[in-house]
Amino acid sequence: MTKAKIAVLVSGGGTNLQALIDAERAGRIKSGEIVLVVSNNAAAYALERAKNAGIESLTLTRRDCGGQAAFEEKLIEALDARGIDLIILAGFMSILSETFTSHYPKRIINVHPALIPSFCGQGFYGLRVHEAALSYGVKVTGATVHYVNEIPDGGEIILQKAVNVRPGDTPETLQRRVMEQAEWKLLPRAAELVCRRLVREKGNKI
């Protein structure tokens, strides 16, 4: 069976990457295969996870490339050289320009730790999202997987899952629950959905 080739872009610990690796091993992602992990941080533990899973990895930084445009150029080069079909942003801490996102229309997905359109956009990442949700007093939060375009968190929504906020929650406890109950479940499911579509579209072109 033809599988879509997946590249996962990471910056930190790689818990979402691990959820994807585990889902592929368990057969929950069957239309795609993770063939590359790219980090913009040489110290990211996610690179260790890729190594342990036998997945090729690359480190590319803006500083080493000499700026965002050159970084994106090198990234496109690396992705296209490997025939990547789907790009998954899994805790990737770099905003990608329209030049990059338009090169892969409906082929980049991201997981955001809130129910978009709440607590999203520029500046909303990591614990900041959960701090904002708690200070606003929402009773329900969650996670969203969406297509990526040039607007931060602005692409079409693919899947969402709600998570209850509990009395006494801290940003850290809420972050953990959203990851366990929503992010780690939604991201593999969305990856499979998109890979299935890409494989079908590829087949129609042959």
C-alpha cells in the first residue's frame, strides 16, 4: 500500500511526536509513515525520540541559515528532496511565512492547546494558552488540529476535542490533561485523515 510520507517539525520535548510514533506503531496511522523529524533546536529531546524510533532527523536553525527566508528555503529543499507529503507541526516554535505555507497548501497541520478561535494567534503558545484560559475562567477548554496557513492558528479546523477545567487547576495540570485527553488523541487521528486524502489524491494523478 502506498503511504504518505510525513515530516514532523519540533522544537522541544517531543511528546506530540511520541504520540504520533506510538500511533503509527499501533496501526492507528496506517496511511502515512513518519520518515523525517526536523528540529530548529539542536538540544530538543524530540531528536532523541526520533533516534530511538529509527527516524531520520535534521537540525536547521535560523541563526545557522542566516535568517528566516534562508531557513525556510533550506527546509523546503530538505522536505522536497525526500518527497514529503504531509508536514506536522508538533510544538514547533517558529512562525512560518506565506512563502512556505503556500508551497504546501492543505499539507501542513498543527495542534493547538485550546478550542480555536479561543486563546489562539500570535503569542499564544505553551503554558500561556492555559494561563489565559484559567484567568478568563472558562469551564471547558481543549485542543484543535488545523491546517496551517500564513495566519498563526488561522487555518481551517480539522478536529477538536473538549476538556473540562477542574477547580484548583494550575496552568501545568491543565496543560497535562489537555495533552493526555485531547492533543495526543487528536493529532494521530488528524494525521491519518489527511494522509488518507493525500494518498487518494496521489492515486488519482497516476
